[in-house]
Amino acid sequence: MVFAMSKILSYRGRTVTEADIAFLKNVIAAHPDDSRRALSRRVCQAWNWTQSNGQLKDMVCRGLLLHLEREGYITQPPPKRIIGQYRRKRPELVEVNNAPINVPLKKIRSQLRFEQVRRSPHEKLFNSLIEHYHYLSYAQPVGEHLKYIVFCEQRPVACLAFSSAAFALNVRDDFIGWSKEQLNNNRHLLAYNTRFLILPWIQVKFLASHLLSQCARRISSDWEAVYNHPIYWLETFVDTERFAGTCYKAANWRYLGRTKGRGKYNKSHKQLTSIKDIYGLPLESKFRDKLCL
């Protein structure tokens, strides 16, 4: 008789069994001089735990190992770097031309140029503009993500950032109509608009909705070029204390509902953050067929 391995837990779509725990203990014992990063990469290689573009899920694996250690299943080697010893340096200000642009959109439409700047010389400029002119400042994305700068001729006028979508979002998941298994399998086909900035000296009516529409036309192919898979759905959160979401509505994004303001990790029922409107945008008519495979 064959017995199924006892399940310990599920983490980011991966089931961890007693056999996995035994394997991890053996790997840690066999490589006592490994850093925690080296250990996680070794585990990813052994499990063939990779992203769709073939890169190791190193950060996800490190999160799993830390979770297992906190739960008492494994003991990792001591960290090579003391927590708090290193902090990522905030992006420095990059000087740009801040002369006002206040003209009708039709006057500059033909001069607008999108540039996907992740892993490019312009990424430093993108980080600087978000850090110094977006109310949320810059935060280093984790996982799959793209960064865009929109130029008017040679001048930057706007920035847009997209990253991996939320693991669970009830109003979105109800709208798509997929099962939990389909969500786990296909969440990588969604992207989350984390930042949208039009520089404060750019005063061009209808520019914001125009840029959202233009970005929606190209982001799937850009994502596939970097990560080897397309995108079928975009989503974002709009802070209702600051914005009305007008540009998203004008660009045909769908209002899905509101958050309760409890934050990502808050387990209480108290509102701790501002209420956000949730918007989504299907990128093709048969998006449900693609996502519900």
C-alpha cells in the first residue's frame, strides 16, 4: 500500500511535505557554509522551482525557508549580514527639464514615445522620478515587473510601473470567475499598475487616459519579451482620499469595488489605511477563456 506524503503547508502555490522538510534538513547539513541566499538557490535548482522565464524563484524560496524556520521545522545557517546593517540606498535626484508643458494633447501626441526601461540605462531616471515626484515614493518591486518612461521628444513626461498582481482579490476573482486552482496556475497572467506619475509641470488635458490606453496596447507583448508569457488583465488601486479615478474610467478600466482599508497583513477588522477603489482592465475579449484554463 502506498501512502501519500503528509502535507505540512502550502506556500505561494507550492505544497510542502514531510519529505520536503527532510530534504531541506539534509541540504542545510551538507552545506553548513552556505549563505541563506546560496541555500535558497540550491533548493530552487533541486526542485526546479523557476519563473516562467526560467529564472529561479529565489526570493519566494527564501520566504518559504524563513517561514519554515519560524515554525520550527528547520534551522537555517546564521545570516551573513545582520538585519538592519544594510539598507537600500534611496534613488538620488536626477535633474530634468522642468519647464511647463501646457498645450492640447493633439499638439504633442505624435511626439510621445513609450520606453520600457527596466534593465536599461534609463532605469535610474525612472527610479529617481518616482522617488521624488510620486506621493508613494519609490519601492523596489519583487517578482515580475516592468517600468515605463514616456518621453515627449527627449523630455520625460510620465512614468508607469507594473508588477505581479495580488494573490487574492475577491472582487477581481469574482469578476473573472475562476477557481482557486485556476488562480494559482494563472495569476502570472495578471499585472498590477503600482505607480502612475505625470510630472507636476506637465499640464496636458486628457494625457493620463491617453497614456493608460497606449500602455494597455503594448504591455502584453513587452511582458512576453521579458518573461516569456503574455498578460491578459491589468488592475490597480486608487486612493479615494486623493483621486477620483477619472483617468482610469476614461481609459475604459472597470470599477470593481472598494477595499475595506485594513491593509495587506492586518488580521483585525479595523480600518488602518485609506479606502481604495479597485479597477481592472481586460486586455482582450476572451480573457476569461485564457485565465480559466
